[in-house]
Amino acid sequence: NPQRPTLMSYVGRFDHGDTEVRGRIKRQCQRYNNPKVCSFPTAGSGKTKRTAVISSTQILVKQEAIFCLEPEGDTPWRKSLSDSITFGC
């Protein structure tokens, strides 16, 4: 799909919520070693920043992905889930 060139993406942190699943997502994305298959933006420390506002990089990642991976978080309703729905992935 030229409008959504990335198969799947993950925007979130790896150090809370279901850390086992989040760790698997990170390892699998790194193994693909291809941002067109799996993409996740990171901050300088290797963790995404936890903020109430979605960054332009995160918006772009969600807009370019066919599937946005949304593992369990601290609560049943994650802000990122509504962002993914809004951006159509």
C-alpha cells in the first residue's frame, strides 16, 4: 500500500504494562531490521517519552502503518489505542 508503506508499528514504552509482550515486540522488530516491516520510534535513551501529547514522529509512524500494535498497558484503555484508531491503523 503506497499510502501505508509500513506493515506494523509500535509507539510506546517497554518498561511498564505487559513488559514481556512489549519486550517481544521490540526484539521481533529489531530482528526484522526493516522499518517497512516493523517500526517503533525511540527517544535518545531507547525508551519513548511518556507524555499526554503525541509527537509528530509518532503521528507519522501511525499514519504510515497498516497495523499499530497495542499491547496491554497500565489500564484497559490506553491513550495510544485511541490515537491508533484516529490515525486509521
